[in-house]
Amino acid sequence: MTDAPYRLLGGPGSPYSLKLRAALRYRRLPHHWIVPTGYLNSPGSELAKAGKATIPVLQFPEDGSYHADTTPLIYALEARHPGQRSLIPDDPADAFLAHLIEDFADEFLVNALFVFRWVSPEDLAFSPRRQLQGWLGTMPAAQFEAFVAKFMERQTAQIPIAGGGPGNKPLLEMFYRELLDAIETLVTESRYLFGTRPSLAEIGLFGQLSQMAIDHSASRIMKAAAPRAFQWVQDLDDASGIDGHWRQPGDPAPAGLGRILDIVMRYYMPYAQACTEAATSGREKTECTMNGVAFSFVPRPYTAKAILWLQDEFTRLDDAARVRVLTALNHPQAEAWLTPAEGAAPAPAHLPC
């Protein structure tokens, strides 16, 4: 390892970029925040030369290599900087729950972010212009609007995969309000979920909520219904000044943790199971039921991979830790959902690409 800084290539409208930046900031790992110039990965750009199609991308200082995929990267940084303000709780059960919540944010909360951002006329007027200003900077209006049109076409084409479409918006708004209310409950007892310091879970939630606190419709809901959650999100952007400790086994959990885990089990796990079954059967479209409401969508293969990682981690826990996890989840199907199917393929290597 060297003392040279990492280079984080990201964008201000990217939830995963801000998630990884928040992780680096909390851990006090030297880094430079780089917003690549030009339109996304245009030919000749640094991203294109690195062979990366999306942000964020983290460049390692020793060899200049480029790496993507925030969850494996956060674990890679744990291995590269052991004992340095870790984001992984010491207790194995809490470490598993933190990863579960982070996956829920990455794989399901993003659906609400995307549908809010790319469906209503007000959001379509605001979101692409706000994001592209962060990328492109100074530019004549006509040229800028041409980029806006191109960007909108690209993003709205992703709606069937990211959120399933406008028909899912009422369910996603109900879910979003439930999550905000759970965070409002959390902050009446505790600033964080697993002690007095942030974990992987908070960093994952922050990534998506950092954008929903800005985007037109989602921000309006957050500010009106959950002002304390709004500030909780702002505080996580840079928690480098926080010095805290993990809770110990047997310490009571804040009520907000139980409420968030209940939401994870009612929304994310049925969705993830549907993604896994679709990946196995080769279906291009699938659906699941959440709170008695049908949710139709195009499944993402990555969600099935994320569940394989979680199942692998669950099987590696000792008996006592598994009992603590299942007690915290408090759902009749939790063990079945977290146990690999008989004959299932092994989890893929959890390494940055």
C-alpha cells in the first residue's frame, strides 16, 4: 500500500458514486473526487480508455488500475485497510444484517429513485438538466439541450428494468414513505443502526437517499414527511468526524432497525426471489407480490448475484449468529430465502471487476 490518494471517478447525480465517496470519507482514506469531463463515457474519455461503461470507477494508486462495482469495492477497501474505521460491524450477525440492508438499498430502493426521477413532467424537467450540469459544466444552451434530449432518451429506456414502469409508482411511493418513517423512528433513539458509528448499511441507504433528497418529487416528500431523515441523509455525506463504537451482542437494537428490516423482508426479499427465479428460468419479465400488490418488472441479473452472495454469507455464519439474524428478521420465510437452493451454483467471487 502507498500513501498516494485513490482517484474516484463519479458524478453528482450518481447514487453509487456518492455512496463510495461517503465510504472513503468516513474511513478517512485519501482520495480525489473526479467528475470526468465530457458526456458519460464518450470516445477518448478516461472512462472509455479504462474500459468502464458506468460510474463510479475507483483508480488504485499503486498501479493505476481501474475498478468498478461499489459493494465489492467497499469490501476490497476493508481488506486493503484493515482496522481503519471499518464499515463492517464486529459482530457477525450485525455484519450480515448491514450487508443485507446495503443490498436492499442498491437493488430495490434504486427502483423508487429511478421511477420518481424519470416519470413525472416536473422531474423530467429538472433531473437531466441538474445531472448534466454536473457533468458538462459551461456550455451554450442549445448544445446543452441536445445533450439533455440524448440523456433523457437513454435513461427513460431503462425504466422497465429500473423500477418496472409508471404503473409501479404508487407501490414504490408507499414503500418510500414507509422507509422514511422508519428512519424518523430510528433517530428518536439512535443516530445509527448498529452502534454509535455508521456501517455499510447506512452508507448504502445514503447513496440512494442522497439523490432522493435532491430530485424534485422525492425531495418534496422527504422534506414534508421526514425532515429529520432529510438531515440524517445530509450528515452521512461526510461522517469523517464521527468516532463511535459498535453495539455488543445482547445490546438492545433501536426500533428503527427492526422497522427497516421489516421493510427489507416485505419488499426486497420477494423482489430478489423473483429476480433469482427469473434468472434460473430465463424469463425476460417477471412479477412478485408486495403487501398484496403485484409488482411487474424486468429482472436484473445482478440482483440474483447479490442474493447468492448473501446466501453464501448466511451459510458461513455459526449457529448462534444465524439465530440472531433470523430473530432480527422476524419473518417466517427468512431462513428459506437465505438458504441456497439444493444444487444451486456457488456464489460468484465477490471481487471488484
